[in-house]
Amino acid sequence: MAKELNWNGTEIGAKASNVTYDNSGSGMDAKNVQQALDELKREGGGGGGGGSYAPFNGKRFAIVGDSFTAGGRWVGVMKNLLHLLETKNKAISGGTWNGDGSHTSLCAFYRLQLLYADYLADGTSPDYIIIVDGVNDFGNNAVLGDISYATIDDITNTEESALLAEISGKYDLSTFTGGAQAALAYIAARFPGAIVKIGWTPAGQQYMFSRITSAKSWDGVNQYLDRLKALATMYGVQYIDSINAGICPWVSSNLDKYSVSATDHHPSSDANDRIGEYMARLMLSNL
């Protein structure tokens, strides 16, 4: 049964538990109050309804990806459907797994560093981290690279600069595999409590449609996908089948309804909504 939430004796809403704050002499500041309200939101209504039955109700999601994700539309759809408390979206146009000289600031490893700085400033941490990149690695013919079995010393190298040097020295960031390993190693060191899900750019088939049909081969894509699956097992994270996001470019009516731009191959609004719905279902089916 919902009880009342009070602030200095004034009722400000109904929540799942009876919590009363009285800051007379306690020195409770606005940040502490917000954190307390966030916690109530997690345990109670979650914002926008949903109740405690929703497994992602009130959770914080961090998202890394490329231009398919940077616009934020599908992320917003997913957030509303899952009743998330917050999404921090560090996707960027041109985002990649590999971090060669042309993609140093675009790779997942670097985007995660920005996320860490944000969470550190907020005094919070993500419950889930989703990385969905790959289209630009494929488009740029990124070298697959080899898996490294190096161990990262995050205990000695606790300082950020030292940790980054440690990771950069152990993995070949110029390759798809090395960039992905750097990202996953960084997450393990900086976000050990987060549940991590990795996959390909949502609806990446749309972008790759002309290239794949002309080459008549999925072999190149499958090499990257197989490597992500192997790294997911190696690092104890979850591989998700995000590549087509429920959009089939091999059927004309489907391709028309969930169209991409003829010039830049990016999803339409309808396609973004479908991606968001698909990703929400994907999260629920991969708890």
C-alpha cells in the first residue's frame, strides 16, 4: 500500500514506503535529497508507472554507440517502455570499437571514459551499460586483430591516467578486437557493479544493405560478430542480437515502412521507434 512522502512535514507525493525527512539541524542538502528520492523511485513507482514488477524500473542505463544511437530517439523509446530512471547517452556519429588514429575520440574506450567522469561528478553509477557499435568498423574496413590474454593491473594503477596507460599498453587499439578489449577492461575496472551488454549497431543491416547485397556475402560481418561473442564470454558480459532490431531489409514493404535516408542510410522516425521497442524487448528477454 502506498504511503506518504513528506518533506519537513509537507506531503509531496505518494510512494511505496513511508519516508519522512526533517532537515532541521541535519544539514541535508539538495543532492542528498535527490539521491533519496531516486532510491524511492527505484523501489516504488519508477516514474511513469510500471510498479515493482518491471525489472528495469528506476534503473540507470549508460549507452555507447554511433550515429544510429547518438540522436537519442530510440533510446528515449526504450527508456519510457522500461521505466528507466536515467539514460546517459555517449553515442557519437562515427562511433567505433577500434580506436586507430582516425577514431581516437570516437571509439567505445574513449566514450566510456567520458561516462566515468560524468558518473563520478554525479556521485552515481550505472546499473547497466550497453555498447552497440560496429557499422563504422565494417564501413572503414577495420582490422579484426587478435585476442590478447593480458591481465590489467587496476589495483596498482588506480589513478585514471595510470589505468589508461595500462590498458592502452596492453591492447592494440587500432584493431576491432583490441578496441573492444580495451573498452571491456575499462568497464571491469571502473564499473564493476554494472551489468554489461554488447552488440552491433541497432538496425545495422539497414546501413550495410547495399554493401552486403553487392558483395553477396556476410562473411566479413560475421567475423566481427563472432569476435564480439567470444569477447562477451571472455569478459563475462552479455552479447545481444541488436544488429537488425526487428527490421528486415530483405522485404520491400518492411524496408519502405522502416526506411533509411537515401543519402546517409540512417533510420527514419518510424524505424527509430521500432528499434526502441525492439531493444526494450531485447533487454527484457536478456535479464
